[in-house]
Amino acid sequence: MKCIIIDDEPLAIEVLESYCQKMGFIEVVGAFTNPLDAISVIKEKKVDLIFCDIEMPQINGLEFIAALENRPLFIFTTAYSQYAVEGFELNAIDYLVKPIPYHRFIKAISRVKEILAFKDQPILANVFPSNGEANEFQKFIFVKSEHESVKINLDDIQYIQGLKDYLKIHIVNSNKTILTLLSFKELMDKLPPNQFIRVHKSFVVNVNFKRTVQRNRIVIDDIRIPIGDSHKAQFFSSLGL
């Protein structure tokens, strides 16, 4: 795995370099105190991962990452936890707060390894779909939840409920729910449309879990989910009703 480190503090770079060396399989191909100096390396070399500070004098790390085209996976490393939400909205793999404990570094790298492993397999190229088109190999997605990238098996999702600022993903055979800041549109782009259907402004259902369908609602495990008027025709049509 090839990575670069961007941080205006040389000591912070040294810490990350030592952590990478301990892992044994991470090659640091560049370390920069000025983010702009890293652009040519990102373009010329096959970089798998960027460690990027946020508060830097030349350019804010959030702005730098957002401006990159075809950007690699990236992890923010910063002393300021207040940027966490913005970082994950950019799809950061993780958000490490300084001083970074080694065990948190290992956890973040484990996520990167898992994502790279699946991305590198041609048969799983659509594990992270952007157009909602599923194939027989698409079995799960990753979503950001509580500063982590959470892997969710598609067949375990019963329904998704929209709250004010979050989506709540309900998991089968479990009291567990997963909260994410994704919008309905962003999440629907990741889901196979033949399996997940929007039935209300606040609900998306996995059609495999419907127990009964009534005139204005769907019953899933005794949970009654309303069918909105604007979604009713499409929903019943998709079921051939």
C-alpha cells in the first residue's frame, strides 16, 4: 500500500511515518508540509491513501481534498475534532484526532485494507456503486456512522427511516440501528433499485421483508410503514399489483 502524508508539523509526519513502518506493508512515497507540493506525486504515482492534516497555513485540508480529481482514499489527521462531520461528508475513511494512538491508527488502516481488497477484485467492482445498478456480486455497502465506515449487508437492511438530519438504517433480527448523515439520494445511489424502493418521503423499504401490503401501508415485522400518495403508483407497479 502506497501512501503520502500531508501535515505542516514535522513531528506529526514523523509519528505517522513510524506507524507506517511498524505495519510493514505501507510505503510512504512522500511527506509534505505544504499540500500543494503533493499534487504532482498524487498525479504521477499510484497512491492508495492520503493522510491529511486540516488546519494548515497554505490551504485547509478539507478544501485540498475536496479539490482533488480522482482522489485516493484518505484519512484526516488533526488536533481539532470539530471538523469531523465535514470530513466524513467528503467520504473520509477515518478521522484521527492527535495525538493519534497506535491502536486507532491500526483500526483505520484495517478499514483501508478491506476497502482496497474489494475494490481490486473485478467481480466486486460495483461494491461501491454510484449509479444504483446492482449485479449478483453486490452484497454490501459502506456508510459513515459515528466517525466510522460501517459495512452493512444489503440483505440485512429491513427499511430506512429519514429523520431530520440523519437516516436510520434498521437491521434484521437485531435491535441495532445505524445512523448516518447521508441523504436519501446519496444512499439510494448505493442501493439496488430492484430491492430497495422509496415508499414515502421518510421511508425506503427492502421489498424482501414485506410481510403484508395494505392500501396505505406496508407491514414489516409488525412495523407499519406508510405509503405516500406520490410514491404509491410506482411502488404497486414494481410489485406487479
